[in-house]
Amino acid sequence: MRKLDEAVKRLDRAADGLEALLTIVLAQGRNSEVLLEELEAMKRDYAVLAATTDEASTKLSTAIGRLKFVLDA
């Protein structure tokens, strides 16, 4: 699960970086419509990945619990 946690952290950092860039672009008064669309697409992708991560984590925990039960029996 360590790799999974690391992947989530990298995704969080990327999202934070994109939001920071968008803030700079908006402050400079540039046309940010394309960036806003990309940010929204990234947020949707992030939500899907986060849900997948949660599901994978739950399934792994369940499988580990079952294996421990079998090994302890």
C-alpha cells in the first residue's frame, strides 16, 4: 500500500501545482479559459482516481484480513 500512498501524494502535489499556476495566470489577467477547463478535467480525473484508490485499499485490507484468518486457523 506504500506505493498507493505515494501515488496519491504525487497526484495531490500535481493538483496543488496546477491550482497555483492557475492563480498566477488569473492574477496576471491572462485568458484562463483553457486552464480552467484543464483544471476541471483534472479534478474529475482526480475524483475517479481517489475513488479507485479507496476501493483498492479496502479490497487489499479485506484480502489481508482473510489471509491472516486462514493462516491463524
